[in-house]
Amino acid sequence: MRKVLVFALLLFVFGCTRKAVVREDVYKPPVSKEEAPQPTPQPVPKTPHDILRENIPQMSSSFLGAKYKFGANPDDDPSYTDCSHLICAVIRKSLAGSDYEFKPYYFSTDKIYESTYKIEQDDVKPGDIIFFKDVKRQLSHLGVVNKITHDNITFIHASSQAGVIERSTNSESWYYYWHYRFDSFRRWKDEVFARKKYSMNSE
């Protein structure tokens, strides 16, 4: 009888014990979501200064060799020009084919000075203007920067004796002459440029 009670008690104890349920983690692959197409980055529009920096090195070379003649416009005869007409012609032609134009068409030396602002030498880029003064410290001459090589700045100008030539800040003529006449490097104000107006019917 005692054995029967013990056996019954064991059945009761093990019968009431809850079995531990082992739950296996079932791998569920991540749900793939179609990514929204990324917008194509739009190119940053070029400014007139960007266009000048790209085109002036080549465009300016086409004027080399022209003879100096006061008041001569190279658009009328590419064989002759003076310093201010040269600068304006280089700027106009360097913007040709772009969305911009040089509004004034022509400026005198004094007007070019007023339409530019002073910059430091280490910020000079093609298209910037270099001004010179005479012995009376008055503006007398100018050129346009067309190349930058390390610390060497090259510019073209219309010399009254040699015509349109290149000079650089590392040349002998710079140290012996132009350096003492140098006034400033200057950059065009944005107001001298305008977007071209295209006809709706032109293609």
C-alpha cells in the first residue's frame, strides 16, 4: 500500500510539471524594398568668370602680332588695336557661344578701372585685368591676364612700340620696367555681364 502511494505521488508531481518548450528561431530573410531612384545631380551653372577662365588662354593668342594703333577696333581690322580695345575684344570673343555677353561692348581704360575691383595677386585668374600707371601715378596702360603657371602670371597687352605681345611677372622686362609701373590686379564686376536673350523661334 505504501509503494502504491509513493508511485501515485510521483505521477502527480511529474504530471504537474510543465515541460519547457524550446522555440527555435526561424530565419526570415529581410524584405527587400525597392529604393527610390536618386535624382541625377545637376551640373553647377557656369558664371561669366568661369567661361573667361576657360576660353581666354586660347582666344587671347589669336590677337598676338596685331599692330598698335590708337583708337583701332580689332573687330573692324584684326591687324590693329590699342590697349583698351584689345581688352574688350578679348572679353567679348571669349564669351562668344556662351549664355553671356559683355554688356558695354567697349570701355575706355578709366571706365574699365571703374568697372572692376581690386584683388590680391594670389587670387588672380585668366580674364582679370592688370593696370599700370605713368610717372605721374595716373592710369596709363592695361593688359588682360591669360595664363597662370605656379607663381608666374602671363598677360597680353598692346604695346605702342611692339604691338600685341605677351609679358609675364617673371620676365626681365617686368623687373626692370613693368614692376615699377604696376598699379593693381582687378576683376570685372558682375554688372558688366548679361545673359543673352534668345528668340523663341530660333533653334
